[in-house]
Amino acid sequence: MIGDDLLKEIAVRLLDCMRPSDIVARLGGDEFTILVEGKYDEVEVTRIADRIQKKFSIAFDLRGHEVYSSASIGILHASDKHLASEDVMRDADTAMYQAKRAGKARHEVFDENMHKAAKEILRLETDLRRAVERGEIKVFYQPIYTLATGEIESFESLARWDHPEFGNISPSKFIPLAEEIGLIDRLCEQVLTRACTEIGSLSDDRRFGVSVNLSCRQFSQTSLVQNIEDILEATRFSPRDLKLEITESVFFEHQDRAIAMLHQLRESGVDINIDDFGTGYSNLGYLKKLPISAQDRSVVRVDDRFGGQ
């Protein structure tokens, strides 16, 4: 699998950035840890992180395909306060997730203020669980017009969380959080059910389409296709009016399964949109493997940085 090949190549590049005495290990999934022994100040360790980021800016050549990846790096200077390996991993994880939330290809050095941020995230986790349990995640709709007629053709569904204390929480914050804590399947099913129900009831005389986002984590479910078909049947929404939007990261984590599932969905009439192609593991030739086609109105949205290529 290309995903496995990529992990091996990532390990090789990490080793190239380190000394023979340093330890590089894979923790699981796409997470690695590096143990650097000796006295290093923050500037020196940051240079190592910069070196890693520079390595990752170069495309990986996997079986003739150019694949891009990026790294979110958490840096921890272990001290006497870290009495056990669990303490070290906890704080390194905290810094890594801070880097991930700050954007792609970033690194962050752990400091004590991150504990406060971690407590806030824990509070949000609890509140998000409650919001999903109570069905409090709202769905808003952005109309999509046909330029030739000026009429609404379909709608894009947008999940929104209005927190009782913190106000509007950005999807860029609560969606990754839902993925981290295992809530994403239930949340996305709620959004899909609501979107199909509400858009399907807009008019008796005219059918409108709706676009709904799928998380790459949902492709770990063997029952994903069946769940979507069950929702469509329960809401009496035509699969031909549904567009599912995915990102290319789906094909890194669940390549074979994702492609098989997308073929099943296409066969049932559902359109597949690839959103922001070029922001992750990008390769235009890679599209040939995917069950999308301009003839069946499926869409690839290309990231701006590919516009001149």
C-alpha cells in the first residue's frame, strides 16, 4: 500500500536528520517520536525541527507517484519535573497537538501555559460530547447558484456549534476535536440526517441537491456505506441529489478501503467531491485511481498554490 510505503520513507527522512546516537521510533499510525540525548538549547532543537520540515517539503516518490506530506512537531525539553516516561510523552503530545492546531508544517516548544490550554480543550471535549448527545450542533446552508439562470441549484451544509459560554466555536476547532475523541461518526451522521431532511422538505415541486462533508476518520467504519444508504432511505432523499465532500487525506489513511467505498457510493448515484486537492498528499495523476468524473458532475477543488501549474 502507498500509505505503508510513505511511512517507511518518512522514517528514512527522519533518520537522515538525526545523529546515529539519536532514537527515531514509530508510535503508531502516522505518529513518530525522536529522542535526542545531550544538552541542547531551544535554538539547536528548533534547527532540527526546521531541518525535518525542509525534508518534508520535498515530494516523496512512491511507485512513480509524487506524494506530498507535512509534519506537526512538538518539542519538549525534559526536566526533573518529568519523573516518568508517561510525563514526557504527555507534554510532548501537548506541544505536538498545539502545533497541529496552529496549522500544517509547524512546530511548537512545550511550555507550562500549554497545560492551561490542554485543560480548556478537555472542557471543550466534555461540552462537545454533551452537545452531540443533545443534538445541539446546528446545520446552516450556503446556496449554490447556476450562473446561466441565477437560480439556486443546491446547498452546501455547514456544521456550527454555538457554545453556551464561549459562543460560536469554529468548525476548524471542534471537527478535529470530534475526530480525536471518537465523536466524528455520530456527529457527521447527525449532520447528514439533518441536511437530507431539511433540504428534502424545501419544496414539493423542485429537488435541490446538498453537499455534506465526510471526515477521513469515517472510512475506518466498515459500515459507512450502509449507514449513508440507511440515512438516505430514512429521509427519502435521492442519492443523486447528494454530494459528499472529502479531502485527499482519506487516501493516505484508508486508501484501498476508501476507494472501494467511494465506488460503492458512486454506483448508488451519490456524487463525490474532492475538496482542496493539493493541500496534502497531492498528485494529479493520482486522481485516475479515484471514482470521480466530470461527466457525472463530481468535482475536484484544487488548492490555490496549484493554480499556476
